[in-house]
Amino acid sequence: MASILDGLGLEGSILDGLADWPASTTRKEWFRLTRELVQKTIADMDLDPAALAEVEEAFIGAGLL
């Protein structure tokens, strides 16, 4: 199944920042950090409004926004 993120030409991974998070991070903090990382990644995509709405809908549906 194709992903809505396929073909966007993103460099690196949205998970690259995980190495900087301390091992003692609580579950609640992990969710906050993950949502922040997703928001920053989407903002960096520079999508047209229709594509942005589709991406946001997918992440909202997954509980990541």
C-alpha cells in the first residue's frame, strides 16, 4: 500500500531526532515529543494546501497531531 508520504523527496527520517531523547523520558513526554517532531516535519514539507490537508488528516487520525 502506498503511503501519502511517498514521493515527497524528504531527506533523512523523521526519526533521526530520537537519539537525542533521554532514556528516562516518560510515556506522556514521548507522545509530546513525537507530536512536536511530526509537526516540524510537516511544516518543513512546504506542501500545497490540498496535500497539507491530506497529510494533517492522516496524522490527526493516527493521534499524532
